[in-house]
Amino acid sequence: MDRPDSFAYVAPVLRRSDGMRMHYLPVPGEVAQVLRAAGTRRVIGTLNGHPFRRALHGIGNGDFQFLIGQQALKDIGAAYGDTVEVVVAPDPDPDHIDVPAELAAALDADPEAFERWETFTVGQQRGY
């Protein structure tokens, strides 16, 4: 990602020990500060060279992180404790949703389900 508003750094894969035990990548303070000052809530980039889209999550103490699931870790060839090469930039289309082919086909086949889908917020759609 060769953009003037992008940031490259390395981050350890960590795991939350409280609440939901999700894996996450900490965001360096100076990177988070610039992204937040620009109003960025979602980013695009790469993890170990693999494209990704994620939300910038505050953890309540002024620090920020990206949550990362088991499948994403597998896709990038990383595990808990490994170091990951991260490149991020503000997402130019923060409301973009990658709809899996199976869900898209189901929504195409069922107009009533599609109408219901359209009533969901972007966050709800992303969750599905």
C-alpha cells in the first residue's frame, strides 16, 4: 500500500484475557492518534501481505486495537505470540461490506429476506 496516509509497523498477536477472548493486534499510539484525529473508524490494509478491512477499536484506556479471528490468523500464517507486519490506511469506503457469495445468493433468491436485509444498519449487516 503506497499511500501517503498509510502506516506500516509490526505488532504482536495478543489475546484478551477478559470478556471475549478475542485475538487482537495493538495499534501504536502515534498511529491511532493520527487515525482518530482524522475521524477514521475503519481501515484497509494488509496483514503479512494479505488484504484486510477492520474497525479501529478503542479499549477504554486510550489504546486502540484491531480484532482478528482464528480464520484471519490462519489466512495470514500467524498465531498467538507471533509478530505480524501491518500496513493500514483510512478506509475510503467505511460502509463497504463483503457479503459472502452464499448470503448474496440467498438474498437474491428471497425478495422478502432482501427487503429485511436492507432495513439492517451497516454494522448489523457486517455482523451477519
